[in-house]
Amino acid sequence: MGKPHTRVCAETVFEIVEPDGTAPVDVGLVYDTRDPYAVAMELEIRDSRHPSVWVLSRSMLAEGLLVPAGLGNVQITPATPEFVLLQLGSDAEQASMWMSLPEIEEFLESTYDAVPVGEEESWLEVDATLQQILDAA
């Protein structure tokens, strides 16, 4: 049996940039030790029945607090001492959102308490996952 898994969750509000100002977006941040390299962001977009879920690497989120990080569909850029700019996009749509730097830092610290940087690999259950795949075949 492996290590007991845990989830680190936080609720916050991002400010989506719109043509006439900004609008709040409720966001759930989720870190699960079953996928120790990733952070999920569940964005509650208004007029939508289901949240929009984006998964990005924990290291990219941390790096984006200090220097521009990411390529393509997800980019994070430090903007002010209090805010970081998150840009999400696809070919069809683009969205820019302000994230609170202190709230993201606090969330990341909680994830590091669960799985310190450099120890992510020890949380992967490769043998168990491989066995599940073989059993399903």
C-alpha cells in the first residue's frame, strides 16, 4: 500500500477582464497527491451549467508568480505586487484574469506541505496504475 493520498483545496475569486471592466469569477483550486505535478482550476463561468476546468503544472503556476511562464493555451505573468495575470485560450476564445498573488502563494505553500518540491515522483503509483490498465484489457 502506498502513501495515503490527500487533496488540497482553496476557494478564491479571479477578476476576468471584459471590455467594460472586470467581473468576478469563482474559482476552486485543487491539488491532489494522486497527480502530484498538477493543479486543477475549476472556473465557475456565469451562465454556464458546469465549471470550466483547466489543469496546469504546479511548477508553471509557481514560476508564473515570478516571471512569465507557460506557452500556448495557458500563460501566467506577474503584473503588480498584488496580482498575477492568467491568460487562458483556445483557437475560439481567449480570457484574461487577475489572480491574487498572496492567495496563490498561500495555496501553493499548502501543496508543498502535502508534497514538497522534488518529492512528486515518490507519490506516483506507476505499478498500481499499470496493473489497473492490464486488468482492464
